[in-house]
Amino acid sequence: MKKILLLFILSVSCIYMQAQQISNFENWHNYNGGLLSLTIPNGWGGTDSLIGYYGALSNPTGTFVPQVSKEIPGNGGTGTALRVTTQNQDALNGFIAAGPMPCLASNSIINVDVLTGAFIYTGGTPFTYNPYVATMWIKNGPAAGDSTEITILAIDDSDGPDSIVSIADTVLGSAISNFTQITIPFVMQNPTFNTTKLRVLISSSANFIIDQTPAFANLTAGSWLVVDDIMISAPNGTSQYLLSEKVAAVYPTVLENELHVNLKPDDPLHYQLQVLDMNGHKVNTFAIDHMLNTFDVSSLASGNYLFNISQANQVIQSGKLTKK
């Protein structure tokens, strides 16, 4: 799989929605990865199994630890959620030096090409419409300037090879201690393809290039991300998308003191965020000029609000917020 180039685009063709829950992480199984005893959600894979497997082969005296674990309780105070954590691991001789190694969990099978170190993904969750948006509940604990990342690929494998139809992606750089719902739009990559499956990639470090093991660099042990209740929605039967140029991940939609606005990685452009009351009167204006932006909204009175994200006086994204 080629290095994924991430570009946020807003789809405005959304009338009648089909939705599917990818995972609520209630069903887990135990297995061995090399010398590790591991736990993983049913139908999911994790890079800790690869680290344990190749560690046992290349460095049988090394110490390796699990990196995928259950978060108890999950969203809503019941059940379980999935946690991925960057951990210090001993060297995988011939692959990676000892040090912090990121964790990746996926609803697909993860393999490694031993000649190139590239990750090879197979499988995913069947899905029959081109997706529009992904929502999920998360908690986040980036360490020492690191960030976490969630990527969802809409794949067309009807002709054999995997072809990317659209991508939903966000980088999370702020600590989030309580379960918070986020929404990530899908960006159409090739409208001539039709989605047959969804491939979810949840990483404990955005500095981890997800398709090549030698790229582990600038990582911080202790970074973690918890995900629960992933829901994917699609315009039922719609194949045409009207696409604007940019869109951001805005969270949480139920506010306390902070609002986070995340642009795509390496986006060089500048945007403006306006918070409006329900009558359309401007309440606050913020400049969005970084990939990861955090705004103080503690002065907002409790109630419902609207927001607009604009560039060059053109509104490219709108939504609703609620201040507790």
C-alpha cells in the first residue's frame, strides 16, 4: 500500500443515511504473538503481535510487552473500549532498534513484507455504500508533544487489488480525559470506484507512518488513544459527491471549556472559525492557523450555538455546538 496522502474535503450530498456500527469492542479473544500473551477484539489485529512475533525470532532474549488492551469501562460507563499505547520495546534485530514503538490496531489482518518492512493489510468490514462520515467516542493521552491518529479507508476490492475510494482521517494532539464524540468526514479520492469494505487504522502515534516499519521515529513512550462505538454513515444509494476544498475535525460538540479544531496534516492554509448564537449573531471569532488548534470557550454562556469555518470569506464547513 502506498503512503497515504490525507486531504480533507467536505461532502454536502447527505439526505438519506445508511449507518453501520463497525465495532463496540465488547467481544475479545486471547492468543499468543511470539512470546506474548495478547488480547484483541474479535476480527481485529494489532502491531504488538508483529512486534512479539518478530521479536521472538530476531531477539529471543528481548523483552516485549502488549500494546493493545481493554479500556474498562467503555463509552457510557459500561462494556469495554479499545486502547492502543506507545511502549518501550527491545530491538527487533534487522528491523527496528530498541525504544518507543507505536501501536496500531486494525479491523484487518496486518502482515509485514520481510524484504522491505512494508505493512500489508488484508480484509476489513464489508460496506456497500460510499461512506460520508465516521463518528466515534474517544479518550486521548498524547505524551511530550506526540499525537495520535485515526484513519479509515473505504476500499474497493471488487477487481482484486485494493483501490482507495475515500479516506477519513484525523490527528489528535490534545489530552481528552473523558469519552468525547468526534466526527470525521470522508474525503473522496476516486469517484469511479465503489466501496466494498472499510479498513480502520487506530495508531498511538501520528509520527508513525502506517505502512512501513523502519519509519518509527520521533515517538514518545506512554502516548495512548482509546476508541469506542465507531459508526459509519453513508448517503444511501448516492454515488455523486459535491466536494468543497477543506474541512476540519471539530470536537467536542458538547463543550465545557475548550474547543478543538484539527486540520489535515501539513495543511499550509489559514481559516477562520466563527461561533454564532442560534439567531446567527457572531459571538466569537478565532483564527485557525495550525494543524492542531485549541480555543478557550469558557466565557460562552450555556446553550446551543452554530459554528462556521471559512476561508477568503467563503464558508466551507458548518455545524452545531452545545455549551454545558
